[in-house]
Amino acid sequence: MFEKKQYIYSDTMGVCKVADIVKLSAKKEAGEGVYYYHLKSVSGKVQDAYIPVEHHEVLLRELISADEAGSFSKEELEKMPKLKQEEIAFVLKSLDRDKNAEKIDKTQKNK
């Protein structure tokens, strides 16, 4: 099960953020319902989706690691589907943001 605010990969939307996990019901009565991931697309092409937490047909998985993202050659990247390319770019940009944040923290501590 994924956590709220976690970034994941959907084979239909690409990189998404789990905005929430909500319980939805076809009936207005309280009680029975099904839990859904409320996903928000990072790229903005597909805005929102609700995917059942259990028994979903869409492939949902954790993002690839930074090591894996950095291991592909330019030729391999060009042959990949667009959503996979976007995932790799997102992971590498996140890594850059983390490195920059570390530099800022070290600079502030040295003052």
C-alpha cells in the first residue's frame, strides 16, 4: 500500500503523487465502501484519477531508484516510452534538488 504524499509510477499517467486515500461508496449510506488512491499527475497531462487500493488493473509501483535512473544511455532513453522518460527525468531532478538542499544546509551551518 502506498502512503499519502508519496510519489509513484502509474502505467497510464506516469509519475503521480498520492494526494489522498479516500473511501468511496456507490450508495449514500455510511458503511461499505472501497478505498481509492486519489492520484495527481506530476506532468499535468492527466489531472486526477481515482484508482482502487486493492484489485486495481492499472500498474502502480514505486519510482525507480536514482542509481537506476542514472544508469541508462542516451540511446536507451530515446527508445523508451515517453512516460518512462518522464519518470527518469523526475527522479534525476529530485536527486538534484536533494543535493542542492544539502549544499544550502551546509552553507547555513557554516555561518
